[in-house]
Amino acid sequence: MPEISDGLTRADEQNFTRPIPKSAGAQMRFLVRQLKSTREVAALLSISQRTVERYVKDQIKQPKPALAARLESEVRRRWQPLVRKRARAKAARTTGLVIETRARFGFTAAPGSTDDGRMRRITQHLPPEYAERLFAAQEAGAAEDRLRQIAAEGLQEIYFKDHGTRAQGLLVEFTDIDYVDFNF
């Protein structure tokens, strides 16, 4: 399940300055403006071009639940790209991001210490370099494992190693995620 990627996307949505369109017709008109044709929207949503035209003209008002979910998802993905880009750039340059998670953290450490993973709830600010790495990896289409690894490295350095002042040989494993939320 794409917990990290979905968490970053939800964090993007917190920066929106206007709500997404509510009605199916308004959402469909937005997609037609973005994709420049009803044929493209029809292909994207796996419906007929005529159905798209009917939604645009408000001849159909209530989509079936599966179509409503796909429609809202595609609108959210394309909504306010400049606002999203500005917020991400600010987080990657100056503010960083806050990660809140409940997950199992295991360790590879010096002999004599425990490496048994346990569930922890952690809220931690990560510096801009980790935000930049997460955003770049997500935009490049990196797998969820890679995003999880970057987040684990950030938590390892900032939370567990306290900016490199303790636990020098510690390697953190970030697994069994209950939830993960980001804020930037």
C-alpha cells in the first residue's frame, strides 16, 4: 500500500487555497479544461465521450460510486498545481516537513543491544534536505519502498541518532505502518 506517497499527496491538499469542485458537472468541466478534450477525459475515466458531454452539460448529475471516486481522484491530482509546487518548493528549501507516524521500528545496532522491532508513535520535524529527497523521488515515480527508506533515513538521523550525536552504528527499519501523515 502506498502510505508514504498518499501521505505526501494529502499534505499537498492541506495547502490548497480553494476547495475542489463539488458537483460531478463542475469536476468534469475542470477535467475537460485541463485535458483540452472530452475524448481525453473519457479515456482517462474509462467512460464514453458522450457521457462526458452529458456531465459537462449537467444532463447527468449523479455518477455511480466507482465513477465518482475516479472523477474526484483525478480532479484532486490536478487541482492547483502552482500552489502545490510553491508549497513543496518552500518545504524543500527552507521549512522542511513534519512526519507523524505509528509504525514498527526495528534496529541494526552494536552487539548487546536489542534489535526487536516495536510499535512507536513518532512526530518529528525533518529538515529540508529530506523533504527535497522525498519530493524528488515521488515525482520521479520511485517505488514505495524507496520513499519509506528515505523517511526511515530521516527519522534515523534526526530522531534516533539526535543529529549524529549518539548511536553512531544504528540503522533503522521502518515497517508495518499503521498510518503516516506529513505537514509542510
